Amino acid sequence: MIVILLGILDIIAALSIFTINFSWGPVLISFSILYLLAKSLPFLKSFASIMDIIVAGIFILALLGYANTIINALAALWLIQKGIMSLF
């Protein structure tokens, strides 16, 4: 059950990067960054957790204005595929 919940939250975090231009987008992205870091830091030896930390770093750069559309899309795709795989 917790895996399904984390998968859904991964998908929401991935979709949050596309809301960066809305007024409520940075708040949602900030919560996504906190979620990714809180979920990844206890499991630093796992490849997926390291990738989640990298994605959180990409989201931080996007919040600071250094957004690269292709890199943001790849980060979102990583989270979406991980979220979808955890639903099954």
C-alpha cells in the first residue's frame, strides 16, 4: 500500500515541474523537492534514491531560474516511469 502511495506522489512530483510558470507552481515544486529529499536520504546506497536526489537538484535549479526544458522533461520522465512501475 505504501509503495502505491509513493508511486502516486512521484507522479505528482513529476507533473509539478510543468507548473513552474503558474503562481502556485513554485510552492508545489518546493513540496516536491522536500518529498523527494525526505524519501531518498535514508536510502543513499540505492541507485533510485541517488537519481531522486539528482532530480530534486534539477527542480531546485528550475526554481532558481536555470530551467532547461529537456533536462526538466527527462527528470519528470524518470519520476513518471518510476511512479507507474510502483503501481504494478
